[in-house]
Amino acid sequence: MNLQIDKSGRLKHFLSIDGLSEQILTDILNTGESFASVPEQSVKKVPLLRGKTIVNLFFEASTRTRTTFELAAKRLSADVLNINISTSAAVKGESLLDTLRNLEAMHVDMFVVRHCNSGAAHFVARHVQPHVSVINAGDGRHAHPTQAMLDMFTIRRHKPDFKKLRVAIVGDILHSRVARSQIMALNLLGAAEVRVVAPLSLLPTRLDSLGVHAYTNLQEGLRNVDVVIMLRLQKERMQNALLPSEHEYFQQYGLTEQKLSVAHPDAIVMHPGPINRGVEMDSRVADGPRSVVLQQVSHGIAIRMAVMSMAMRSQASEDEA
Amino acid sequence: MNLQIDKSGRLKHFLSIDGLSEQILTDILNTGESFASVPEQSVKKVPLLRGKTIVNLFFEASTRTRTTFELAAKRLSADVLNINISTSAAVKGESLLDTLRNLEAMHVDMFVVRHCNSGAAHFVARHVQPHVSVINAGDGRHAHPTQAMLDMFTIRRHKPDFKKLRVAIVGDILHSRVARSQIMALNLLGAAEVRVVAPLSLLPTRLDSLGVHAYTNLQEGLRNVDVVIMLRLQKERMQNALLPSEHEYFQQYGLTEQKLSVAHPDAIVMHPGPINRGVEMDSRVADGPRSVVLQQVSHGIAIRMAVMSMAMRSQASEDEA
Amino acid sequence: MNLQIDKSGRLKHFLSIDGLSEQILTDILNTGESFASVPEQSVKKVPLLRGKTIVNLFFEASTRTRTTFELAAKRLSADVLNINISTSAAVKGESLLDTLRNLEAMHVDMFVVRHCNSGAAHFVARHVQPHVSVINAGDGRHAHPTQAMLDMFTIRRHKPDFKKLRVAIVGDILHSRVARSQIMALNLLGAAEVRVVAPLSLLPTRLDSLGVHAYTNLQEGLRNVDVVIMLRLQKERMQNALLPSEHEYFQQYGLTEQKLSVAHPDAIVMHPGPINRGVEMDSRVADGPRSVVLQQVSHGIAIRMAVMSMAMRSQASEDEA
């Protein structure tokens, strides 16, 4: 039984790439295309979710991610409530459940959940009532599926055939929920090769089960790739002695135009943002012609509108049944 | 002269149960009924307050209560501004007045006021201009009238005839604005008997003027009642030496299925939330078949929509006059 | 080349009074008049900016100013996002640029910027994409042009002919972005005389270039003026030893009815708020018949609606071209 899919096969919750079919991912990308032109209209909103109530339930602060979901919801004409709960106050399962039960009783239609614990979004989805949808906006080290899908959307706009793609994901693979979701989405969409590039201390131990090729040398990892995805480096990795200094990291794993020269001549460069300039990449790459970083941000709104509207369509079809 | 009622006898401000007639309370309950079905519509909002500006003016933090008022206002299609002011910055009467005058000058239609000082909502209502309504969202130990009315609404849905009701309110009666408002509403609506149950240190001294029977023994207080209302216990009561430990409190005043067995077999259990599980009641009662705690939350939206729309109707009729 | 004006001569950004023509200022005032009656309608909003996204980008906390812009935007039917960024996190030019680029990529139409650094709004306007407008909501000691224009609007409603006006601005001229913008607006609109009144320590050194007459004596400065504008005194001036005590300041520069008696009998008294009662003026003046302080607040909404709608009209006309 798949929590994310309703009995008609539609997307009901969006919690992780794991458990979804290639068809659902392609549906999300195609629905995203239909929303990508909304901001070019003079009235940049559609009435699809008018009268629906969406709660941004953030147990982990993120102005950036919250903003994209809030904008996506408003452009769908939904009413949005932002609720920030410090995990110190509500980290226990029981009080999280009470919070959910209370908001449900207010007839909320959708929760967008961000939480520092892996599995939190699944926990919420398992416990909400049938008429409520849950979107995972990042849970611990587990998944960040809307980020992965906006990345797939951005890739597809530049490189329409996933079957031909070589993709390198560079950085802190071990701790990155973004990387986990990207790897699953790329494999599901049939990418020819997914590589991960990191120092040994930031590589997961069981690499084979992930379906990736691992590299500790950036130059080797980038050779002939069509897409380079740089991950954001969390500063606490340095403090935890998993890494030497920022400077040394940049020397070995920071992206420069020179290092990029071994990639395919048409390769694009991606980053989930915000970029630590001079750590993950230098500004010439970040602002250069191959960077699609700002397109990722734009596409993030379209993809979030897509999954929100698809989840609500699932609810509507269940109501009819 | 009654501050809360306009010259046509309509509700203009909603500050306390005190001073209102049984007819007005019944009007609020009936108007609440008309809004209770709004969340079942596919577009769960009505255009009644479109273009009106409502300010949530919270001098005491409460995400929970603020959320219910914000949702109620949005479902009435009003524009909502949330303004949180720490009382340290604005506790003086003069600067509160300046804050009010400024917001009035921005053509605000309604203030929802929460304040740690008893009487704050009345103060605001006495000083606002004629075209502005004030809703009390809790002032000190004085009143929390929307909470009391959502409780009456919940009771009436289960027990339509107040004249036959025996109700027990259990917990910190002395410090509870919720209890004060509930007692007044129950007496005004003609409840057969209102009991309060608490340790002596948490009972008010002048009980006769309240129109209640007092009990210090929970079992005696619960005998044959139709409604049990558990109050939330503020942790600082323990620190203030008014109470022994949480554990001992639960032993004597915490609600369990066994203790509940002396109540009427159809008795319902209420709590304003959030519940301290294992202090005011155990989870089997909180989540059990007699608990209507989550219905209270749902009804809170309907009742807040009711008082907001009634207050605005008063303004509209005064404009015509 | 004037950053604020598009190639058809329309207002595109509103950054400072400096660089604008008398005609543009008069257009703003006249457009403000058309919005001043919106709050008297039963539905107090207009659909002019429906589907537009406005971001309040506040690097300096100000509930008051943020509220007026949020209300103005909502009454124009725009979607509003409030983003507060502590300058400690984002003070560097590079990360400010990254923040801008990201929000632009979300298809934001307008930034309302408040920042503690002079020139921040110009910086933003120089770097945004062509389809984005910028409104300065106060930058360092430089400018606060919407405040100045709501003041001009308030003056014109009482004294329609600027050519005949004598205006005194009293208080901390040296550090006040409000005063700088007021002086420029008054001179551009042709005021007969602009005076500044302050202790020497709070007067700028190059007064002649400002087009004002300076006074250190309040009584002399107020003689025969038609408009008295009191500035807010920042408490830190006292701590910085630029001023003796609040009490002594009030003795010399605080406005009382008695001191006001030398002004023109019809003189009006203004203050940008919030007033430090007993420091800049006593309550009898603040609440007296000559005070137009609350009218300033009301007009603030109309003027902000005016500049927002004018900037958006500039964008629309550029799209057509």
C-alpha cells in the first residue's frame, strides 16, 4: 500500500520520490509546464485552489522555502497560514499529533511540512484524516522531493531526453536530503548515469544500493557530464571535523570554470541555493552562462503549484467517489 | 448603557458574556450554525466581509487563538493584519491608545484584542471610534467570551436543552478567564446546575455571587453531570506553591475513565486545549468516545465567524441610520 | 539618466524626492486624492494590482511602516509577502544581490525596501530586472520619500497653495531621512520658506545647499509659520551625548500651546509618529485642534497606494511598448 497514491492512482501526498512511478514524476513535470507561464500573465494567478486552506507547518526555520510555498499557494488563490513551531516546544510525537488534530479540526486542506527529523512528513501523512494532503518541504536527511522535481524540470527544459544524461552531484552526499531525492528521481526517469562526487568522509557507505557511481576526485567525476549539481555545504560539517577548512574544500571540490572544462561543452550547472560563493563554486561559474540556478528558483514555484494542485485534485476525485 | 450593544439592540463589540442577554447568546449560537457548514463547501469561504480590514492585536502571544481568528476572518473574505506587541513595549495606557488611534486612522474595521491585563478589551472598546468593533480574544483573568460561546455551541449540539443540564467545570477556577465566561454563559442560558471542582487554593472566595456549587472532591463533583469541562492547568501554579506536584494534582483532579464513571452515561468531556495529557486528563479520556475536544476547535471557527459578522452587521446598520 | 523615471517620463521606482520634477510630485498627490476615498467605500479595495506580487523587504524592523505598505498593497488587491532579514545576516552587498535575484526569479513585481544603510534602495533599483519596481520605505539617513509625500498631501489638504507657505521642521535635522525628504519636496513644490529648528549639535553643517533657514531658537523659528513639523527624537541621541536630557530638550525644543502661539493662527502641527509625548511635544498639542497627526496616518495609505499603482502603470506601459 502506497501512502502517496490514492486508489485511483493519483498523487495524494508528496512525501518522497521513493515509491512513485516514472509516470507520476512525468505528470508532475507536465503539470509544472502548464503553470510555468502563469507569471507571464498580467494577473499571475489561477483560481484552482480558491477557498482552500493551506498551512505551512515549519518546525525548522526556512524563509526561503516557506516563501516559495506561500507564493505558489497564493498564485493558486488558496488561503495560506504560516505556523512556525520550534522543535524544542513540539518535538515529541504526541504533541505533534495534537497540533495536527487541532489544525485538521479547523478544516485545513493541506499541510506543507518541514521538520528536522527524517520521516516527519510520512508520520504526518499517516496520521491525517482522509481529506487532508501533505507535502514534504524537507525532513531531516531523508527527502526534499519538491526540490528534486524542480531540478528535474530545469534539466528537462535544457536536456529533454533523460535517457542520454550523465549527471554529477557534488558535495555533502552523506547528509543531503536534496541529493537523496535527486538520485532517486534521476534513476526513475532513466538517466544514463548518476555520479556522486565527495570526499570519503561525506560519502554514504552503501553506494551500490543508491544506483550511483562514486568519485572522490572532482575532475574525474565531471568528465563528460551533461549536468553538474553542486550541493550546499552546511558550515557545521567543518566544525564536526568531517572536513578541513572552507579554503581546502574549495581547492578540491569547489567548481571553477577551469574544472568545469572537462564536462560536456553544453553542460549546465545547478545549485539548490543559497550558494556559499567561494566555497561550493566561484562567482564566475555561479553567474556564468552555464548556470541555471535562478531558473531553478522560478521553476520551484511552478513545480510547487503542480504538486499542490495535483494533491487537491486527488481529494476532489475522492469526494465524488 | 451597554458598551457591547448598539442602539438597535445588535451586538457591536464582543467583550464579555456579562451584560449580554440570553437572546443575544442564542443569536450567536444560531448564526454559528449557519457558518458551521461553510467548511464542507468546496470553496470554503463567504464574501460577507470582503474589503474589510481586521487587525489581530495580540499583546499576549498565542499562535493557537490567533490562528482561529485569522482563519475565521479569511473565510469571511476579510483582509487580516497580525500585529504582535510585547506588553513590555506597550503596557502603558497612553501608548496603547496611540497604537489604537494610528490603526483606526488606517481605516481598520475591527480589532481582535488579546491582552494580559483584565479589562483591556473594554478599554479598547471604550476608546475606539464609532465605526470600529472590538472582539475580546482573552484579557487577563477576566473573560474569554468566544471560547465560552464555542463551548456552548458544542454543548448545544449534543444536549439541546440547557434547562436540563448539570455541568461541572474542573481545575484552576480561580485564575481562569475561560471558567468565568463559561459560568456566566451557562447561567444565562438557564443551565440547571453549574458546579466548579478544584482544590481550595484554586477556588475563588466569593462563590455564591457566581451562581455555582463548589466541590473540592472530584468524584462528588462529577456525580450525574451531563457535561465535564476540564480547564488547562498553567504550570506556574505549581511553581507558585498553590499546588503540590503535577502527579499529585492528577491523582486528585485528573480525569480518568474510572473517575468519569459516576457522571451521566451520556456525559461529554470538554477542554479548551491544548491538553496537558497526564495532568488534567489521561489520553484514554482525551481521545475517547466522550471527548468532544476537537469538535470544540471546529466550532471555534464557526463561532468566531458568527461574532465577527454580527459586529459588522451592527456597523452597517448604523451607517444606514 | 534618471533611475526613477521610465522613458515615457512615468514614475518607475520611488527612491527619493531628489531627481523628481514638480509635475511628478503633483501627479503623486493627485493620484493620492483618487485613493483617499477608497476606505469610505463599503468594500474598501480596488482590483488595480490583482495578481501582482509585492514583497516587503525589511532589513530594519518597523511594524508601523510595514503595516501601512501591507495595507496599501492589500487594498490594491495585490498579494503581499513580508520578509524580514536581519542586517547581520545579509548586510553584505553580495548576499543582498543574491536575495534580490532569488526573489526576482519568483516573479516578484515590486520590492518595498527598508534598510539601515543610506543608498540601499538605489542599489536595489540599479540591480533589479526591468520589470520590477522599487519603493524606498526608508534607507539610513538618506530618504523616506513616501513619508514626505504623505506630509505634502496632508499640508495641501489644509493649505492648497504651497507658494504661500512658511514651514518649520523642528528636531533632529542632522540624522533625519524624513527631514531630508520633506525639505526637498517642499522646495520642489515651491514653498515660500522652509526653516529648520534644532540645537547646533543636531543641525547639518552645509545648510545653504539644502535651501533652508536655520534656527536654534524655537520661538524665533516658529514665528508666523503655517506648518510646524516635529521630528521624532531617537533616544540614542541622548546616549551619544549629542543632547543633554529629555527634560532639557523638551524645555527648549518641545512644542507646547504657549510656544505655538507665535505661529500663524491657522498653523497645523505634524509629526511622523510615534510621538514621544513630553519630549517632542506635550499631549495637549498632540491631541489638540491644530494637530493633523492622525490625518497623516490615513493619508499614508492613500499615498502608498498612489506610488505603487503609478509604478505598476509604468511597467504595464513598458510591456506594451
